[in-house]
Amino acid sequence: MVRFEESDDEEQAPRQVQLRQPPPGLRNEDLPALFWDDLPEDVGDNPDAAAIQAILDETSPEEAAEGFKARGLNQGNSALKTGLQAKKKFYLRQAIEQYDKGLEVGCGDAALNSVLCSNRAHVQLLLGNFRNAYQDGLAALRHNEQNIKAYYRAAKGALGLRKYDRCVELCEAGLNLEPGNRELADMRRRAAVEKDAQAQRDAAEAARQARLRSPARQLAELVTERGYRVGRPQFTIGDRRPAIDEEGLVTWPALFFYPEASMQHDAVDQFCEEDTFRDHLDLMFGPEAPPLDWDSQREYSRDRIEVYYLSHAATPLSLDQLTEAFFGSWPEVQEEGPRRYGPNAAGWVRVDERWTLREALSRPDHVVPGVPAFFVLAKGTQFRDAFLEGDMPLL
């Protein structure tokens, strides 16, 4: 059975009508009374205005609504023709307002209400408001399932929204009512053709995106195979990303933070997963390395350096999320920061200098916060003891 309501997975949006003022220099009196914004208390000698006022004052709601319809069809069609020829949407919007007023009368004539909704859908199609046309067409069918024009207009609105299956469903429902309706049959064929064309475009775009993401996917798969877990960055890393070298090894950009110096840091652009920490620390703090500018006491000598990482520093990303991250954008995840409590509470873990980067990153409690991040302390200092015993820093 065909549905005359939008399904839960279809976007719900109220039908909106934006009315505009008449073109400059155009007064209500210059238009048919049906298109006036309001009727004055004294309708004067205008027969159309007097007739409308009589409808409002002396007739039942059903007759009033019928009056809006009967007088609006001829004059509205004339205004519609004039508006299309003059390319003025003002007249179309005024027609919508009159249909609105006819429906607001609240008559119990379902057939009449169906015609008003269907005619409003027709005007919405002329304005290119496919969602409003679709909704008005469905409203017309809720009033009267025999309104063949409403099937066509609702289906055309669905087609404009690229709701191809819905368009076909409405066309078939209308054809069950009127099997020889050529317009509905043609639209059903058109919807099927456009659906196939859209599917081909979607497939081509998906293939193009897959090609673009192929290097990022390959990297994400290799990182996952290594047992590395990666989360969102907890600090600014710019466009730093790991890479695969000529030997098929993963090379990471790594950051070494100095908590004692307000988290100043040194960057190692290429830290191969098979390099040991000792290899890099010898270069960073060896006899040939310049002293740290802020280390006035020269406490950060090679023999006193300790390196730590923060366990459970982030929420691990899935393979698809990691692919997107390596492709160019880090996805949003919930509870992405380190936790202070619970089974996955963050804590400081000292790095053995003999470890390779792979050994450090593949530890079960190590979640890389975007790029490998390590924290350098000098043993035997008050700061080191206070830092390790106190609260962890917010990355």
C-alpha cells in the first residue's frame, strides 16, 4: 500500500512559504481582489472584493473554501499565465497564499481540501520547491486517494528530490487508479532511468574516492597489522603523518616534550619503527649536541635523561577512521582524551632506551595521540618526582 506520509528516514521539514510584497508601484487595487493581502472594512465598488467578503460573512466553512477555490481557479490561472509570461514569481506566491487561506477555513470537504493541496503543489513545482510540492501532494492524497493529479505532483516532487523509489511508488499507485495515464507512466520510466544513472555516478565517485584514499588505506592497514593503535591528536601536530619507506617500514614523526619547560618540544621528523630510542637520544643529548637553552643548571645531560609515554592517551580509531585521518581529516570521536580513572586510566610508563619504536608503540596500553609523543625528564630532580607523582598534563 502506498504511503501518504513521509517515512522516518526522510527528512522532515515544515512547508514554508515566503511571501513577497507586490512589485514597486503595484497596489492591492491593481490586482484581482483574490490576491489582496487583506480585505478592507469597506469593500467599496469592487465587485470581486464584495463577493469575497460575502463568502466570509454569510457562508459555511465548506462554502467559503469552495468560494476560494471557484473564484481562484479562473483568476488564479490568469494571474499564473501573466506571471509566467512576465517571469514574476510574485503572482505564484500570492496564489499559494490564497490556497493557504482556503485550507485555513477548515471545511470538512475532503475532495475540496485535496484539490487545494494539489493546486498548491502545482504552484510549488513551478517555483522549483520540490520538497513543498512533494509534501503538498501527499497532503492532497491524504484527503482524497482518488486525486490522480496529486499522485503526479507528489511523484514529480519526489523526483526533484532524487527520491527515485518513492517517485516510482507514487507513479505505480496512480497507475493502479488510472492505468492509461501517460504522464505517470513516462515519469515512472524517467525515475528508473535517473536512478540507474545516479547509481552509476555514485559508483564512479566511490571508485574515484577509493583510488584517492588507496595510499592512506594501505598505510592504515599496515599500521593496524603492526599492532599500533592510533587516536586523535591531543595537541597541535599540523600535517604530520606517518609514511612507508622504501623498505616497507613505517616511519613516524615523533615529538619529545619537556614538561619542565612548559611543554616545549623537539621534533624528530623521521623515527623509523626499527630505530631504538638510544639511537635518537644519543643524537639529541650526546656530547656534540648543543645544551637546551632553558636548562641553566645543565640537568638534562645524556646520563640523566628519562623518557616516558602516557598510556591510554586517546581513544583508538577504527580502520576506516584511521584511513580518513591519514587521508587528511581526523574524525570526531567521543571520550577521546586520557582518563584519570577506570581500567584504562592513563599513567606514565617509562621507555626502555633499548626498545625500538615498534616495541614501544605496540605495547597494549600505548595509544598514539596522532603521532608518537614522549616526555623527557631529568632524574634526580625535584621536578621529575613531583611531575610523576602529580596529575597528568592535559595533552
